[in-house]
Amino acid sequence: MENILKINKLSKRFGRIQAVDKLELEVSAGQVFGILGPNGSGKTTTLGMILDVVAPDEGDYEWFGNMPHTEARKKIGAILETPSFFPYLTAVQNLRITAHIKQCGENNIEPVLKQAGLYDRRNDKFKTYSLGMKQRLSIAAALLSDPPVLILDEPTNGLDPEGIAEVRALIRNVAKQGKTIIMASHLLDEVQKVCTHFCVLRKGKKLHEGSVSETLGEINKVEVAADDIKILEKVIGEFPGKTDYTVDGASLLVTMKDDFTATDLNDFCFAQGITLKKLFTHRNSLEQEFLKILREND
Amino acid sequence: MIRALKLEWLKIRNYRIFWILTGMYLLALLVITSGGTFFLQWLKSEGADFRGIDPTIIPINDFPDIWQNTTYLASYVIFLLAFIVIISVNNDLTYHTLRQNVIDGISKKEYLASKMLMIISMAVVSTLLIFFAGLVNGAIYSHVRGAEYIFDQMEFLAAFFYQIVIYCSLAFLLAMLIKKAGFVIVALFLYTIMFEPIVAAILINAPFFRDGIAPEIAQFFPIKAINNLISVPFGRYIFMEIQDYVSLKSVAIATGWFVVYLGLIYYILKKRDLK
């Protein structure tokens, strides 16, 4: 797959704090790549470095193969933290500046303002906008040049539930068009809902990298119970689709092999003369995985 | 080039404070270039005279003296342009629009270019205004005519242009260093009209200093370096000898500061994290 971003041993230190520590990452075309990590784990600093607003101490990065960085940034729509516009200019006037820098022409200004729901207020000054509107204008600006890559830093921070749903729908929409999205978030649920790939950062170090579905699929567990737990345990011991099981109170927690499902387990037990009174597939959440990854690296 | 300049234009063309300051500056230039005659008439009406000479016959508008006279006076209001630069740079820092511009796809060099081109444009417009005002006033009042007089001492127009570019670069640098626009404006203003002139005057005139190298050192002060490009011309009307040319030494010192300012601005842009 076409390589969009390649980060090579990127490091940044702020005083005594190593914000980013020899970070290596690769993002391919079409991925929705989540950078997960607790607050202060170096997510924003990393995004700042690949957008040339934070000077790295060490290491480098490549956009789109080896495109000059200024050219590459014109093909990236980015929202970093707070919306930054001139308060004394209107939405349209602010977006003209963006269009001028991105060299993308001004034809897209009206459509993106409509998309962001700001069309009626397009000739009002930025300083009269509410926080939600300011954020939506950032999104409009990021989409202005119809960029193949979007970078979002905590995209739903500070939005109301409706706004959050809108932004997530927008991200999925954009991803569906085959665009690449790189987003930083500390909201695991958010990454799980929209991302295809993710990495976990802590104290500037990468702890884990992988695809969301694989990571969640890895530890597919089924919880079962029967009237006689002893016999159930014996039967489960013979089940070919398991990799492991543990006794959890009155239930058994069976870790399944990749190609087996709860249906297989149910059929097997029934064939062995056991009727299950409980059959429950654990859909692992990224939260559990995330905590596990953090624990493993303690 | 045009692209970088247009970026700046998009930022300031709908900015009221920019137009207010520009209006004040243009008004000040108008008064300076055309007010001299009226000022002398006023002096006469107040009964002033210079060793028995009627003030209104002082030939301040004669070619080529008019160039040094007007550019010298106009250099007093350059600080208004410096305010525009300080406010525009400060806006980019406080509104994080410099950061946003970089994210959107300009380089730090292009940013430097956009501000410098704005400064140069202001300098070009100012110099042209002084030139045309000089032509008009000279045409009305000058006692001598002819191209050899009119276009003599044009170097003062170039020096005036250079003064604006250097002084505004200093303002640019200070605005990058100190993020409180109000403070920078007050500090630069007071330094320009009070602190440095007082220190320089002491170094040059005080008995303790004047025979050593102190007066020489004073020539290297940043504001002195800019002011020295155009010497005070009015001594000639009371029969004092004046420097009626732009000295190469003053150009060299001023250029030294200009290089320092540009270098520091670029260094800060390059090194500082935009947060």
C-alpha cells in the first residue's frame, strides 16, 4: 500500500521531560490511524513535529514518499487543538487566507461552509462565533483543499454530544472516500469506533501498534456455564476450538481460537450431552486492551 | 513573492486598526511635506525672525534641499509604520495564525518574506509620496528649477526608504521576542525618542566622555545608526555647516543592524516551537 507518512526515530525533549522518544511509525493510504495515549504522552507533540510547528531534537519524517514538507502540508488538512483564525475577519475572509496558502482556489469555500453548517453565518466575524462554531470552522478549513490526508488532534474535545456525533460521522464519511486520517485521542471508545489502525504512546514511547480489528479479535472470549460445572470443565478441556480457559466463579471463560465462534462451542457441548445455561461472547473493548498494554509495559 | 505579499494583504485589508494607523501616518506625511510653508508663515505672524530675516523667505522648498528637509522630518513619524508591523506580527502570535499558516503549508522563510514584503511595500509607498509631494511643493515654491537641481540629492529618498525598512525590521524582531504588543509599542517608542537619544547625547557631549571613544560608540546605537542616514538639515538656514549627503559609513552601520535583525528573526522563527 502507498506510504503516506513514515516517522523515523523522532525525539523531542522539553526541559526534563522527554515528550517523544525515538518514535517510529508508518501510516499507509486509506488507514484511519489513531494515536492513543494518556494526557501528556506526546501525541500532540508528535503531530506538531510532523506539521513543522515543533522542531524535533532528533529524527525525521517523510510525507508521501519524499515530498518537500511545505508542499506536503498543502495536501494535508489539519486541526491541532484550538481553532486559530483572525477574530476580526469573517469566516469567508479567514478561509480565503487558507485557500491562498493551500493554493486550492476559492471555489470550495461555500461548499465547506455549508458542510460545516456555517453558511448562514459566513459573513459574521470569527469573534462572534460560539466554541462549537469555531471548531466547525476549523473542520471547514481542514476540508477546504479536499486533502487526501486529514490530521485531527482530539477532534471531539469540548463538543456537545450532538457535535461529537457529527464529527464522528464526518470522519467516517471522509474515510469512506478513501482518505487517510491520522487522529490523536485519549478517548478509547472514539478510536475503537472510527479507527482501522492504532498505536499506543506513553511518555513518548510507542508501546503497541496494530490494526484495531486484529487487536480486538485476538482475545475473543466466550463465557459459558452449566448446571454441573465439573462436567462442563471436562468437556471444555476436550474442545478443539479453545486455546485456554479459566474458571470464573460459576462460569468458565474460554479463550477461542481464531476460526471458532460461540456457535461451535455450543454445538460441541450439546453433542457431548451438556446443555449450556449461559453462553456469552465477550466483545473485548479497546479499553481493556489499552489497559493491558499499559500494564504489560509497566 | 507576490504570493507572500498577498498573504499579508489578506490579513490586514479588513483590519480596522491597520487603516487607522495608515490614515494617521499619511496625514502626518501630508503635514510634514506641505506644512513647512504654513509653519513659517505662522512664525512670521507671531513676530519671529532669524537674525533679522523674515522666516517666510527661508528656502526650505528649494531643490534639491527639499529632499533632505522632508525626509528628515518624515523620519519622525516612521514609528507609526513600526506600530503596524508590531500589531500584525503580534496578531499572528496571539491568534496562533502563524502556527496555522505553517500547518496549512507555508515555510518559515515565506512567513518572513510576507512580513518583509509588507514592510518594503509601506516603504515604497512612503518614499513615492515624499517624492511626489516634493515635486509639487518644489514646483510651487522652489527658487531654482531644472533637472540638475530637482534630481540632485535623490539619495535622501533612498536613505528614507532604508530607514523605514530597518526600523520596521527592528519592530518585527521585538514583536517576535516580546509577545505583549502594548508593551513593545511603548518600549520601542520611549527607547526611540528618549532612552537612546539621552544616552547618546551624554556620550557625545558630556565632558567626561566626549574626548574618548564614547562618541564613536554612540554612532553604533541602533536608533542613532538609522537617524545618521539623514542628518539634521536645518542648520544650513542659520549658516551652519551641515552634512548634505548620505555617508557611506552610516549606510554600512545601518546595514549591519539590518542583517542582525533579519538573522535573529529567522533564527527565532526556525528554532521556536509554535505552540
